[in-house]
Amino acid sequence: MTAVTMLVNGKSVTADVEPRTLLVQFIRDHQQLTGTHVGCDTSQCGACVVHVDGKAIKSCTTLALSCDGAQVTTIEGVGTETDLHPMQAAFREHHGLQCGFCTPGMIMTSIDIVRRKGTNLDEATIRAELEGNICRCTGYHNIVKAVAAGAQAMGATTKQAAE
Amino acid sequence: MYAFDYRRPATLNEADLALKAAPGAKLLAGGQTLIPTLKQRLANPGVVIDLSAIPDLKAITRKGDTLHIGAMATHAEVAGSKDVAAAIPGLATLASHIGDPQVRHKGTIGGSLANNDPAADYPAAALALGATMHTNKRTLSAQDFFQGLFATALDDNEILTEISFPIPKRFAYAKFPNPASLYAMVGVAVAETAGGPRVAVTGAGTDGVFRVPALETALTGGFKADALKSVTIPTTGINGDIHGSPEYRAHLIGVMARRAVAAA
């Protein structure tokens, strides 16, 4: 067992883990943060996407020990039930989901898209950027609408905060 | 995954010592191939040495007519680098189309080259650009580095540290991605270098990445897509599988080569 310490959703956590522990196992099994999902377990589907040091990665294809000292943000860290992140609110408003299994990963990826591509996203950009996230329910149309609206809302929030 | 011991050296020297102390250990770069391989129990290295905490291996710099990229630079970092965009823009474009955004945040150029997956994009670029591979022990030409499917000239205890690319007059890479995996069914990198035109192909060879002398010769008279129209690619050494026959892939080499030259 090896000790690992990281900042998960702003809280410093330490645990002894086997070196083969994946980041997603650390998040779900050790931290009981079960919003991050395991879908394919082969880095295709994106249900496990979290942010490590601000960047979206697939936590099923990352060792927990590689994240020693890192800042990790999961879906639980972006908003609360009473104060949703603008991207979460947009997914609800536009019904960007059916079963909801892929949604945490979709939202974490979408926030990362805004970080890299800005708040005005066209449909082609959104579809290309969602390459690493699979939804088996929706056919993506409402997800694409939700990401565009969520990105706009994030822009508005940033603007408000600056004023 | 089989259980393994884990090391995360902070310097190249520590990594070297860790490798020497653990014969059979695997180096972990971005992990986007190694971790899936471990998960499937296709590898049982005993010790995994994670290179992610060695800051020296990530630098991207231009020195004169050469672009230097640290082996641990991620695909996203190469794709987003101003130095790469200014020196060899086609290389930034190539990096921006590997895998998906999340994979590009983890996967590294050194990991890709050392793995030498026969369908990976970077080997074609390294071979077409006449790159030099720097290890902790020596330097190797790309030509000598790639040695067949998933095989390179790297010794068991050797660490790829940096790749240097002579800046060409023009370079582009065109791939025909498998729609499911996004790996190249065929990917062709073309470069107009000081030493003449170079063309390298990934995804199609039964023995991994390879150059195509017939296409290079055809480009010698002028670096134009039309110059390649009359070249027929033989199916000798071309891979066939459920995704495409050797004939189909050989045809795609010509098509992708013309697209790459047109884009360069």
C-alpha cells in the first residue's frame, strides 16, 4: 500500500492504496463520490471524466498515485442541488439526457470545452469536442443544445462576476 | 491488473536508477495505452515507473532550424504550442486529431513513439520529418528507431527523453480514421525537407510505419499533389483486416498522400 494525497473538490484527502488503484476507484470507492461513473472501463465512453489540475481526463485510465499532489474536481465539486453549475442547469433546461448515466462525464467535458474554446460554441465544435463521450440514449441533439446554452450561461456568469 | 510496485522519480537520473533496479519494469508516460494493457492483464511488469513528475521532459522549444519536443509533452500541449504552430503547423494539427480531448490531455509524444503502435500518427510524422530521438543514453534517427510492430530500438533500460524535428519547408499529415476507434486506417505524412521530399505511412504496413520511395521520387520534380496521380502503390507488405483489404489500403495511401501534399 502506498499513501496518496490529493485535493478532491477542494478538500485534502489522504488514503493508503494499492498502486494499481485507478483514479476512478479512488474517487468512487475510497471517497464515496459516486457521481463519477464507470461505463466502458476502456477509455472510450467518457462517463468517468473528471478534471485533474483543471483538465478533463478519463479517470478509468489514470492511476490514483499519478495524481498525488493534484487538484481533482468531480461532478460533485461543480455545483450543488440548490445551486447548479450553469452547465448542469443547461442540461436540465434542455433535457440533455435520458437515463443520465453519461451526464456527469458530459458535463465535466463540457466545462473543459468552455475553458479551451470559449463560451460561443458552434454545433460542429461541440460535436467534435464530444468525441470522447458516448451517450446511448439521446442521439446527442439535446446534449449539443445544452452545451451551447451552458457555455453561453458560463460567459454571462463570468461577465456578471466581473462587473 | 496484476499488482505492481510503483515509482515516481522526480529526475531523469532517479528514473534511470529505478529502471536499473527493476528489470522488466515498464515506463508510464501518459498511460493511455499502458493502463488499458495492464487492465487487460496483457502485461505484468512488476514495477511501473511513472515519468510524470520529471519536469525536464515536457519542454517544447525551437533552437534555430530545429524544433525540440520533450517526450512527456502531451498531445494537447503539442497541439496548443505556439512554437510548434510557427515551426511545423502540420505537426500541431496532427496532435490535435489524436484520440479524443481527454486522451490528448494525458497521452504523450514520447509514449506514442516508444509504443510504436502500427496505427499511431506520430511515427509517420517522425519518419517523414527525419526526426532524431534522444534518449538518456544516445541519439537515434527515426529510420533506425522504428523496428516493426510495437518494436523500437530502445533498450529495456533506456528512456526516450526528447524528439527533435528539423523544420521542413512544408509538412502535412492526412489520415483516414477508422470511424469507431479513430486510429488511422491509413495515415500519410509528407514533408519537403532540405534533403528532398519524404513520405511516411502509418496504419497500412504489416511491419509498422514505412517510407514510400515511389511517392518521394514522384515529388522530387515538384511538391504537387498532381505529381502523385500516376503512382500505383503495390499491395506487398500492406496490411489487410476486417476494416479493409490490402488493395483498399494501398489505394488509400495514394489518396491520403495527395491530400497531405495539397494541405502542406
